[in-house]
Amino acid sequence: MSEEAGSSRGAWEKRLRTAIMQSAPLLDARILPVEARSRAIEKALAAGLPELRNDTWRYSDLRYLSSVPLAPMELAPADVPEAAELPERLEGFVRLVFANGRYIEDLSDSCPALLKRSDALMPERTLHERFGWLNDAFATDVARLVVSAEQRIELLFITTDTLDAQSFYPRLEVTLEAGASLTLVERHLGNASTASVVNAAVQLFAARGSHCRHLRWQQLASDARFLDTLQVALDQDSTYELAQLALGAQSARSSVRAALFGAGARLAFNGVSLGMNRRRCDTSLRVDHIAPHTSSDQVFRALARDRAQVACASRVEVLPGARGASSTQSLRGLLDGAGNAEIDLRPQLEIHTDEVKATHGATTGALDANTLFYLLSRGLDPATARQLLEWAFIEDAISRVADPALRRLAEKAVLECLGNIVASEARQ
């Protein structure tokens, strides 16, 4: 991180090496090999922290990293939630529970897909996914799933407001074998304070002909800090459908990279970010079309109120071997004109071959005045009319979630966050 961001490279290196010494007794080599952890530390040291002038990171509020402890700590008994404190169970899903990055067996169901001992899934990372290196180095446990048939799994990553400030490293590794089918709900919730940070990392490999439907749902407390790295590799004729909800935390940064390296691989991304008060939420997508006849579709909808800042940068690169690829990017933002909120949307395309279908677009603005006037003229009061229009805007992304169960979950989560009574009643 540059000096203008609050920490010199030397200070960052000192803090990182101190964290290594503090956390060494907690880092199980059976979870992640020592060699892999060492390489990750060296990568993190070499990369440093992003500078504020870096366009990829300028909407990510990372100043807190100059003071937040980087080391994880022991899990205290008081930090393990009670069963009654957990969210309502999802019918037909196997539940796995992690607290402060540790697997809680007593709160989890039996799950044959969960492997406690196997080779780690360690993707190549770039500076775009740099915070994944910290997770590689400091993860204290891992949800390692190998799916060979059809599975429906719910993962709860719960973070508690511990007595001492620390960093938490939830980690998920998913391997879908050829022809497998997985419906996955991944939830990040809890009340980590501003003195701590949650640094999550997810790696997913989809083998030939496999299909994954993935709902990622971040709803941490309003003063939490959240860093998130997701890397996906898709083999021939595999499909990955991702619905990503950024609904919580004071500062949230999500770095997503997908590599479509198998012919016919398909990616569908539907994202929603809600900014309230002074929340800063930044989503950065990188999609690499490597093989022929691959496809990616991205739909992102953002709503910002008060003095919130929401950003989404989506970059799609079609490489020379990806003839016949197709890509669409639709990024839209809705501003509440009553405050000083900001939305920044940046779609990018880089194409290195012919025979490609690609479209992209980004728009940001307030509610359409003509539509609002029409609803008011039909007898609706201003508050009801605004709620209906806001929900129609957000629902444009959620309605594209193909799995009915995941779509209902996403609708419920967003409506609760918005406090949209009108749309909630209409949904019932």
C-alpha cells in the first residue's frame, strides 16, 4: 500500500511477518501444506497492498488494513454459536457450519462430499486476486467438497465479535467431477467488529459436463470489513450459474475470476449490491474465454442511498483460441437522489479473435420520472411507488436465477435488506 493509503511497504512487510510468528501454532499443514503457505506469504510480500491510484482498487476502502491484525486466533468456546442462533434450515439441503473459519461438527450434518483430508485446490492468482494469498497462508480450516453426483449443500460461515481483534479466513474448495450437479448456498453472516476483517477465499473446479448453481450471500453486520476472492475454472461443456448478493458490511471488496478453458463452457453471473448509509461495496470481475464456443452472461444491479459508494468493474477477454465465443455485460445502477451516493460501473471487452458475439452496456441514474409520475397518477402514494420501482429494478437480476429455491432465497434476502414492505406483500 502506498504512503497515501496509510502504510508503507516496509510497515506492511513487518506486520505480515509478525502475523506469521503469531499464528504459526494454529496453521495445520494437513489443511494446507507448509510449502503452499510459504509460497503464498512470499507472493503477498512481493505484491504489497494496492495503491489508491490503482484504478482496479480505487473504490475499495482498504485504509483499515494499516491497523487491523492479520493473524487468526484460537477459537474460544464462547465464539461457537448455539443451534438456536442459526438461520432457519433450508429444506432438502445438507448444512455445514463454520465459526470464525473453523468447522463446527456438532452443528453440521453428515456430508459425504466433505473431505477432511485431500489435496488442496490451489489456483494461480494474480494481483487482482492478491488477498487470496493471505487466505492461502493463514486459513485455519477449509470446507473441501468433492461432488460426484447430485448434491444440495448449505454452508454457513459465521463470524463473531471476538474479545481481541483479528483476521478471519473462511475457505471453500469445490471440485465437481464429470457430470456432477451441485446446488450450493454460501452465506457469510455475523457481527465482526471494525477492529477485525473477514478474508474469504473460494476455489471451484467444474469438470466436463458438470453443473453448479451457486448462491453467495454476504450479509455481515453493518460495521464489518469483508474481503472476498472467488476463482472458477470451467472444463468442457460445464455450466456455472452464480448469484452473488452483497448486502452487508461497512466495506466489502469481491474479486472474481473465471477461466472458461473447456470448449462449450458456460458462465452466468447475476449480482446485486445494495449500498446504504456510508457503505462501500466494490465488485471486480475478470472472465477469460480460452476455448471455442464458450459463453458468459453478466447482469449486475446496484442500488445506492445516502452516502454509499457502489462499484462494479467487469472485464471480459476473449483469447485467440476462443472462436465462436459469446459474451454479454449488462451493468446498471440506481441512485437515490435524496443523498450523495455514488455508483461507478465499468464494462470492458478485449477480443483477440474473429467469430465472436459480444455486447456490453452500463447505465446509472435515478428512478424514471415518467414511470414514477404514472404510478402516482394511478393513486399510489410516493413511498409505495418508489418501493415498487426499486424492486422491479433489482428483480431484473434476481429473476434470472434459474433454480426456484435459490431465487426465492435471494428475493427474501434482498427484500429484508431493503425493508421493502410493498414488494414483500406482493411476493406472498
